[in-house]
Amino acid sequence: MTAAVDLYRAVVLEHGKRPRNRGPLPCATHAADGDNPLCGDAMRVELEWRDARLSAIGFTGESCVLATASASLMTERLRGLSLEEARQISKEDVLDELGIQVSPARLKCALLSLKVLKVGAYGLAGEEDEEA
């Protein structure tokens, strides 16, 4: 096993055990829920948008270590982005951030937070369009 693979596994385990941005946002302006019925993971992502930027993001729910680590890493990356920048985050970006090989059976776990974020981001766009 290479040192890089060991490092990425350590990062995933660290974020899985001590996730960043885990918890509800008292001032959330938008939220979305999602689940992975195959394994029982359920997640809520809450967003706070100010001045066209994501000023805060949090997540809650019951999820496996991989889904939790993925959400933690993704929320760290997203703070400060515009709506359009947040929409550009792809599944490849999330998987690259994890840095480990994810089996097809665990792919939905790794991408759950992205799926929920996309629901929230596109829902937000609909509201902005109505206000314009």
C-alpha cells in the first residue's frame, strides 16, 4: 500500500469520526433531505445564502462513515462559493476529494451529500428565478 492511499484513508476515517459542519444551522435559508434506501443512510443538508454566496452549510442525519466523511469534505469545500459554483461540483469532484477507490456498491453512500446538495441548490435557483 502506498503512502498516498494510507493518507487518504486516514483523512476519510478522520472526517468520518469527527465530521466538520455536522449539525443543524439555526439560520438556514434552504434545506433538502435525501436518503439511500439500499443501506439506510438519511441526510439533511442545510444552507445559508448571503450576498449570493454560501455563508454556512451543515448536515445532519444517520449515515455510514463513508457518507459522513464525504459530506464533511464536501461542506468544507463549498463554503464561500456562489450558487453557480456549488452547482458545478460533480461526482468526480467528490470522489477525487475522498481520494480512495469506492466500490460500485458504496457509490451511493459516497455521493449522498452531493445528491442532497443538488436538490437544495436547484430548488434555491427556482426560488431566485421567481423573485427576479
